[in-house]
Amino acid sequence: MTQTRTSPSEFRHGGKVLAAALVGVACGASPLPFNVLPLVMGPINAEYGWDFAEISAAMLIFGVVAPLLAPVYGAMADRLGVRRVALASLAAFGVIFAAFYFTPASLMGWYGMWFLLSLVAIGSTPVTWSRAVSMWFSRNRGLALGIMLLGTSLAALVVPQVATRAIDAGGWRLAFPVVALFPLLLALPVALAWFREPRPEERPVGLAAADGSLPGLSLREAARGYRFWVLIASTSLISVAYGGAHIHMAQIVGLHGFAPADAATVLSVVAMGIFAGRVLVGLLFDRFWAPVVAFLAMLLPAGAAFMLMGTDSNLPLIMAGGFMLGFAAGAESDVIAYLAARYFGMRHYGRIYGTLYMPFGIGSGFSPILYGAVRDATGSYDLMLMTAAGLFAVGGALLLLMGRYPDLGVTDEPRA
């Protein structure tokens, strides 16, 4: 019979898979469109005369359609294997993103390109990568997922620089095929070489049931329990609170009387907060009850929202608020992946995670519109920031209702 490995060094056994997942996340649909669109909006506006709101509406299409397909891609990963789904989606994402070079001079054509991208892109996000990582890591799963999600932070550091140089060299269209080289020539070869699910004998202690099978609930079984809906509610509230705050951060800083250069500094601090949140919270998840860690992490942005209100010219205070918001964003990404595995198991992880990811993506897509509407109606973001503080606190507190981790039939003993 096969035997579950007992080595405590999960990183030694699953390190290559984790590295491939990190690169896959960095080069996938989670960060790349969000790092390119802000840079091409100005040139597109200048060339075609489309309003910034009209150009930005493409992101709403992407932010709604792609998450709606997350459960479908998750189910395919469960049934066909995560390697096939992740690699196929990554390749399709790169090809279609490169094809944006041929975007027609039509607003409907612009929207159509984003809709087409939405149909294939979600499989290149953590919806797939996190399944394999969660199967290679048990005792260090929180830290491993946090490391994997650092890919989005790495993309935020590199991709804007590359896209800017491409725009300077050949116009806004060139940014798309140049950035598409990341998934096609970097992530895809690395994933082909290293990314896979573990064989039964390679699975870590604490992952498999006594008979060697993967334990876990089906989506229908998970949805019958209250924990599933607690996670849906918590994720929805937090995504609505955070998404618009990030997109409108430069404008928030500007209302405090600071120059665009200062706003860029605050955005860098937000990125530092995301980085710290993913690593630290993931590490704490492995050592303490994850819901209470997540609740405490969500209290930080609740306080940050109040720091960002008003018009006081206190840059250190604004920077502290930006860091705390970023920390929460890093933590929330870990929450969905980690709690889905701990409370519902790995048997149908892809479909369950995809369903939980859906409200997160949709909420993040609508949140900037809410922030913008409040700014347009009142002249400031204070009302929305006050609302966001409550959403962060309530969303975090809901997680305290999750209860103790369920016994899914896993064993900590090696199988003979």
C-alpha cells in the first residue's frame, strides 16, 4: 500500500510547486489587467475620446463575468486535475491579452475584448493555483498560501515598469503583447516543469483520510451548513469595503492636500501592507485559530478608514492608514483559500473555493463605483469610508461564528 510521507519539511517536498504557483499567480489574470489598464487609460482617452468612465467600465465586465465562472473552473480542476485547467487557462489568457493589440476603434469592441478575456482568465488565478498548494502543504498551509499570493505584489512592482516602457516605445497597444510575454514565456514554462498535484504517497501528513482518499464536502453539502454562508457574507462585506478604497486611494490622498507624488508614495505603502499581510497572517493561521486572526486583521482597516477621512494634511497618518488597508487586503486573500480547505476539505476544493471567490470578485468590481458615487454626490469619500469601517468590522466579526475546525476524517498517522 502507499504511504503518506512523514517528513516535517513540506517546503522541501512542495517547494517547486509553490514556486510555480507563485509565478503563475504573478503572471495570471489577478494582477496583470489591473496593472496595465491604469497606464493605457490616458492614451486611449487621447486617441479615441472615450470617457474615463467608459474605459473603466471594461473592468466591471471583467470583475463580474470572470468571478461568475470561478465555480465552473474550480469544478473542472477537481474533475480533470488542476494542472490541465491552470495551464490551459494561463495560455489562453496570454494569447487573448496579447490580442488586445488589435482592439478596434469601437467602445463595444473594447468591451468585447474584455468579455472574451473574462471567459478564459479565471483559471489563471488563485482559484486553481491554491488547490495544488493546499494539497502539498498541511501544517504550513497558511504560510504557503501567503507566499503564493505574493505573486500579485511582485507583479505590481514589475509590470507597470515594463508596460510603461512598452507604451513609450510603441504606444498603448504594444503594452498588451509585451506584458502577455509574462504568462506565455515565463509562467507557462515554469508551470509545465514544476506544477502538479501530489501523488498519494507524496501527500503530507494530515491531508488524506485513513483509507488514503481526499476527505471533504461537496459544494451542496457545504452549502447546507451555516459556515459556508458566513464565509460568503464576510467575503462580500470586506470586498465592498476594500476594493474602492484601493482604486480611489490617489484621490483620497489628493483631498488631503497632497501632490500626486505623495499619492504614489502612499500606494507603495499600501503594496507593502499587502505583502506583510499575506506573509504574517498566513504564518499566524498555521499557529492559531484562523477566524480570530482574521477578525483582528480586519479591525486594522476599520481604524484606517477613519484615518483617511477628512482633509487633515498629516502624511504619516495617511501612510499608516494605507498600510493598514493593504494589510487587510493581503489577509483577506488568505482567508478564502485557507478556510475553504480547513472547513470543507480538499475533495471538492476547487468548486467550493470558486464559489466563495465569486462574491469577492463581484464585490471588488462594484466597490469602486460606490466610492465614486459617494464622491460625486458629497464631494468627499467620508461617508463611504465610514461605511467601510463598519463593513470591515462586521465582516471580520462574522468569522468568529465559524466554530472549531471540523473533523473531516483526516489522519495524522502514516498509512501502512
